[in-house]
Amino acid sequence: MTSNVSNPVQQCPNKKDAQPPRDPEKKWIKFQVLDQHGKPLPNVKMTIVLPDNSSQEVLTDKNGMVEVYNIDEGNCKIESDWTDHTVDGAVHH
């Protein structure tokens, strides 16, 4: 999947105050990973290839959500080794 918008694996923040400071010149991406029944998948390792071709590995939170901030404008590619899941509602800003 590609959406418009090399760190170690990190847990997606669950609280607004746990998110890193946002750079107003940068963009962000947010999406949810669901199983074949539409239920959120926690702790799924996802790789996001950023517009500068670097990659960032993240884990979905308890609601299957991933949020990545402070990225350059452009296309992001979302990758995972899991099967039988979908990425829902990829949002970028």
C-alpha cells in the first residue's frame, strides 16, 4: 500500500501527551491494521518506507493504530510480513 505524505521498532503512542513534538514544516500518517474479521490487531510490526526512502519500523498499539509524525511530504509505503489483515483508513496530512 502506498499513501501520500531508520529508527528502531517503537510502540505507537496511546496518549496524546506521549506523542513527540510536531514540526509544523513536516507531515504525518495514521492508519489502523485489522484482521480478516475487521478487528484491530495489536503489536503488529509494520515497516513504513518514508518519502526520503529511509524506513521506520513501528508496532501497532492495542487498537491496531499506527501514527508516524515529522516526516517529509511525499509518498509512504506501508509493509508488513503478516497475512490476512488489511490497513484501514490511511490518513495523511
